[in-house]
Amino acid sequence: MLGLRIGWDDGVIGSAVDSGSLLAALASVAAVAIFVSVSLWIAVKRPGLGMIFFFVLFAFAWRLVSVLYIDVFGPIFSDQLALEIGPGVSVLPIAISQGIVVIALLFSFRRQRVLQLVGPDESGLASRLPPGRFSLSDLAFLAAALFVVALWVELLVRGPIPLFAGIERFDYTRLYGGSLHHRLLEWGPMLVFQLGIFFAIPLLHDEPSDRRFGALFGALILYLFLAGHRFSSLYVYSSFFVMPIGAVLIGRQAKSRSLGEIASRKLLRYLAVGGVVLLVLIAGAVAYSYIVVRGEGGVLLSKLSQRILIQQGEMWWMTYDRVFQHNDWNSSHAAYKLFVDPFDPARNSTMQFLMELALPLQRAHYIIAQGSAYTGGWPEVFFELGGPIAGFALVALSAIIFSEFMFLMTRCIIQERFATCFFLTPILFALSITIVSGMVNSFVQMTFLIKVAVALVAYITEDKWRLHLVLPGHSAGSEKEA
């Protein structure tokens, strides 16, 4: 009887465990499905908003799928961590965190507020400035074209082309990369953001987009492909190029909903074609890198499985296990390693700190010293700082700051505040990288504070200049009426 009773109890316990695991899996799947559905709704119903936040939403969705895979199919061996991770319900807190960001951006870009971006006193400058010998777009194209041409010349004359020579991009940068190549790696996303502005601005005046800047963007993408870059660089550059295009689409819809939708459909068709070409380019670059450059063709599927399904979510699972499962977090130590004593102060201290927690210290420092880093950082950094409760408050604060800044940038693009846009671009890049990879140490550097101060001065100066352009017209009109 005792044996029968024990067997019956084991069955009940086993059934309860199975039911709990099933409910956890269903809750995890539901959380991911809700986020992906909302993201698709934004892309379909509000394509301009989807383009502005494509960089963030795509990264969020990919990480969610990866974390869900670890939760449902774990324990799974991670090559990078050299240990098994999962299962669990780690997808729930990260899905809530990402949902907070989506709610913040939808609130910042609510339709009533977007409609106020365009009014009788908020038109562009084209009708106010007298025609000159050179337009601002011509000068911008000339400057960007000179840089791109010089960049290509540098690639062709300095040494082997990485794609043809089978050289890893890090090795090429270290051994052969010239000064322009290094400048591109530092400022490239911000450069293509400016190209996107001048590409899309004519659409605000019912004119075709300026394809000269699209050609320059294509030349930069092809350069990165030949220089051995794969998915990450092409994804980042493309995301920053379409951000201002999305802002312009929002501006057109604010002026005229019907005309804005027509322009959106037409432009999106062209962008879809470009996206397909980009995907083919990325697939070729990834396959070539694994098969030719690294010689890992025999384990290609295993490597891709790790890259796509595990590496995106493994660092979050480690934070979840530490903070939520074992209540193991130390705010003062995290702040010290993030802001005071990171291994490499010139790079993202968040990933360095997370790697030091997840790996043997010597191995973590070796990987960082090679110029590599694992994927993740947000929202891990806020839960390492604030724990399982206050971490959500820090997530909400970062979401509000980011979404409000993106609305400000959108307003400046629609109102053609070119100087302000130019000086806000480094701040845009820093905030975007923070939301995706959790980099917070850039905000305590003096250079960042200087950038903020310069951008503020540019905004005030440009605003006064625009007001000066408006007031004479009003004064002249008043005199005529008198």
C-alpha cells in the first residue's frame, strides 16, 4: 500500500509539475505573441512610426524569440557561456520591459499630438528662403560624396579587399583600415541618418525623394559588404537611414492623411525592393563568412542556431536567473563597474560587466580585449542596478526619455530644422544604442554633456533664426492692412 501510495503521490506531483510547466510555456508564448502582434500592427497601420523604431522593435522581437526558445526548449547548451541555460519563464519580465517601451512610444506619438507637428506656423523653410546658387541639399551631397569617394579610393589602394581575400573584418580594421575607414565605423550610422534626412525631405513638398542620397547610401552598404561586414552593420546602417524617412511619412500624413497614405504606399514599395536586395546581401555575407573566412561550413547550421536562437537571449537568461530566481544583485557594485571602473572605459561597460558576471574573469577580459562582445545589455543593466522591482522603474524612465527624444527628433525633421537635427544625431545614436544594448556609461562622459549643450544652443539659435524669418512677413502684412 505504501508503495502504491508513493507511486500515486509521485504521479500527482509529476502531473502538477507538468501542468505548471505547461502554464509557464503558454504564458511565455502569449507574451511573445502579444508583443509581435503589436509590432506588426505598428508596421501595418502606422508605417512611419514603424520605420522610426525599426531598429529597436526588430532587436526586441529577435531577443524575445531567443529567450522564448531558451525557456521552452531548455536546458540548452550555450557555446559562448559554455554551460546549459533554461528552462524557465524569463521571457515574461523582458516582455513586460519591452511592452513599457512600446506603450511609451505610442503615447509620445499619439495621433492628436502628431497632428500638431504641422500647423500654419510650422511649415518648412523652402517658401521663406530666397533661392540661391546652391541649395543646402547640394552642399550636403557634395560633402558626403567626397567622403564616400575618398573612402572607396582608400579601400582600393591600401591593401587586400576583405571579401575577396577572406579576411575577418576585425583583422582588416586592425591591419589595413585607414583613417576614413575608422571614421566610418565610428560615425557611419549618424552619417546615413543625415543621408536619410536629405533623401526624404523633398517628400514634404510633394516632390520625389532625392535619389542622390539613396545612391550614396547604397555605395556605403556595398563598401561594408566588401569590407567583410555582415548582418549587424548592414542592419544598423539601414535602420538609421529609414528613421528620417519614417518621420517624413508621419509629417505627410499630418498634413494630408490621404496624400500621406498614397506616398507611404509608393515609397514602401521601393523600400521593400531595397529590403529584399539587402536581405540577399546579408545572407550571402553571413554564409561567406562562416564557410570561406572561418572555414566552418561543416557546422554552419549549428553555428546559425547558436547565433539566431541562443546568443540573442543568453545574457538576459543569466540576469533573470541571478536577479529574479536567486535575488543576487548588488547596485553599488554594478554602478562602480559601469561608471567608475569598467575594463575598457572607451566601450560599452554594460556588456563588459555582464560578461564578467557570466564568464570566468580571465576569459571575459580576453574576449573584450579582442574587440568582441556578447549580445544584450538592455534591460539587463537596469535590473542589475535596481533589482527585480526598481528595475522596472528604471526601464520605464529609459523608455520615456527615449520616446520623447524621438518625438523631438521627428518634429525637427518635419519642420526642417537641419542644424538642430545635425547636432541631435549623436544623442540619437547614444539613446538608440542604450535601448538596444544597455550602454549607459556614455551619459557620464564629458563629451556627451558637451554634445547635449551644443545641441541645445543649436536648437535655441535656429529657433530664433526661424522666428526672425517669420516675423518680417507678419510685419509687412500688418503694414499693408494699415
